[in-house]
Amino acid sequence: MGRELNMLGEKILERKNEIAKKVHEIRISDATEEQKQLLLSMINEKEIIEVRAGFVSMFGEALLDGVSKEEAYEKIEKWAKETGEFTYSMGIPLDEALKDTSYYRSFIYEVLEEEVLRHDMSVKTVFEVARKIDPLLDHAVYCFSLTYVHYYRNTMEASKNAFLELSVPVVPLTNGIAILPLIGNVDTERAQLIMEEALDAAVKLKLNTLIIDLSGVMIVDTMVADQLFKVISSLELLGVQSVLTGIRPEIAQTVIKMGINFANVNIKTNLQQAFEELDRKNKKHL
């Protein structure tokens, strides 16, 4: 059986370019014009076929004597990780990229079937080939998918962080006074960012007053209220007075029901009222 496996492995190596070209042609026929142009702008067609042929050759090598299972898996894993990163960088959807798998499997087995029938090889050889080829291809898909998802998550996390930073803008109004308008829900991550941005802005802008406007916040729960208190307390330690504005009636009712105490916090109905009070204070100091 070892001789037959070697023969099959050598046949795959011999026809690797043919298999690679078949996979490439069918995948190109399925691709959009935009995907074709993007792909060819990053790597020429000859190089693409060479990369595919290199992948096919790994399955031929796995059938040869002297190639250990560990070595075969190590090579396939390296290829899958590199290709997963490259595929993601091209913007090809994962489900689209994984279509290659069925074509590789189909065309490799076509070559194997021809050779098995030509030499009247045993059923035992056929099963042994399947035991080597199929798990190896499945492992390639697994490693490829893990790498693709890894880069996808990193990109999503970076986008999320960028969005969070934009969602916590500290806007300077006049010397020593700035406003922090909050819009939407405040979760744990955003609450932490509010704290960091408020303290950072207080130092950079040399603030004495920060107006925190809640008119765009739909829900205030215990976590949000606790975080606001922490922000206010931290700002006080820096000598910065906080003013809360825009607390909606429904939020006020929720706050009362929850027993949250805002008694020691400077609260104004709206921004205009806050500005008028700050203006009066400034005039007194003049």
C-alpha cells in the first residue's frame, strides 16, 4: 500500500498546476469584476496559480513516504494562516473564500480516481488516502477561518474604539469652560471612556467647569449614575466643577424610584440655564 500511496502522491505533485488552474478558472468565473480587478492589482494571475499549486502540492507530499503527519499539518497551517490574512485584506467575504475548499477537494479526488482506476488499486488504499487528505484539508479550512476571523475582530474592535472616541466629545466653549454632550446608551466601556476623556480634557483645556449634558441619553440606570458620580468626584479633585443638564422627566422619575441621590450635584434644566448661571458668576468676578 505504501507504494500505491507514493504513486498517488507523485501524481498529485505532477498535476498540481493543472488542478490549481482549474480551481483558479472556476473561482474567477464566479468573482465580480471588482473582485477580479482588486485581486489582480495585488498579485498577478501567474502568481495566484503558483500559490494554489503550492497548496495542492502539500496534499501530494502528505502521501509520500518520509513525510510525517506533524510536518504535513505544520506546512498546511502556515499556508492557511498566510492566505487567511491575505484574503481578509482583499475584502473577500469568508463564505465566498471557503468555496475554494470544495473545488480543491473535487479536483484532487478526480486525479486520484483516475490513477486508482488505471492501476486497479485496492479499496484499502482509497480509504487510507481519504484518511490523510480529508483531515488535512479540514485543518486548512479551520486555520484559515480562525485567521480570517481574528483579523475581522481586530478591525471591528478598532472601529468600535474609534466610534467610542467620537461619541465622547469634550467641546471647549470659553476659557475654562467646556461641554460634554452625551448621546445614546452608556455601557461599561463607554462609561470608562467618559471618565478618561473628561479627566484628560480637564487637564489639557485647563477647565474650571465641565457641563455634562444628558439630553440625548435615553436611559440612566444604577451603573450610569454611579459612573457619573465618579466622573464628578474625580473632576472635583482636579478643581473642576461639574454641571449636569438635560435630565429628561422620565429619567428623573427613574432616578427617584431607584433612590439615586443627586442632591449634592449642580443640576440645571437645560444648557441655557447653565450658561446664564455661569455668566452671572463671571460678572460677579469682574
